[in-house]
Amino acid sequence: MTRIVWWGALAGAAMWSIFSLVAYAVVDTVGAGASSYGTVPGFPPEPFTFAWIAARVHGLGVSAVAVTWLIGMALILGSAALFQRFFGRRRQALPQGPRSWGSSIPAPPPAGSHAARERATGR
């Protein structure tokens, strides 16, 4: 069951990465175009104009996409890890008796079995 969860988490992480890459491309393209609107080549943009604000938002937008991607990846992989922690393997190993390791001589029964007690007591 946990393998299915981890495969799902990896598929979700891949989809989230593709979505974030598209968001990054949109923010970068629109922000770069908007930051040059209304500027005169050779002169710095005046403060508090559309081009100046767009340049600042573009710089913050690219960083915001990267931070959002990191938070999303942490949530996706963290939820898979929590699922494994709470619903992971709870099976206890069965006690194994001595093995013959492929020998033609059969291994004796486990010490706690009824046949072993009969042999020990001679009944």
C-alpha cells in the first residue's frame, strides 16, 4: 500500500513541478513585457510608474513561484511520509524455527510445538 502512495506522491510532484514551470514562464513573460512598458531607452524608469511597479512585482513574482513550488513539494512528499508513518507496515515477523537450508535432512519442529514436547518428555 505504501508503494502506491509513494508512486502517487511522485506523480503528484511531477505534475506540481510542471504546473509551477508553466506559472514561472507566464510570470516571467508577462512581467518582463510589463516592466518595459512606457519606458524610454537610455533612461531609468521613474519611481512609482507602471514600469517601475511591474519590474518590482516581476522580481517578487519569480521568487514567489519558486517558494510556492518548494512549499507544494514539501506538502506532497510530507503527506506521503506521514501516511507511511501512520499506516505503514505493522506486520510482526512470524517466529522462524531452524531451517535445513536445502538439506535432505528435515529441520526439527520449533521448540514450542506439541511434537517437540512429546520428544522431550518421551511420550
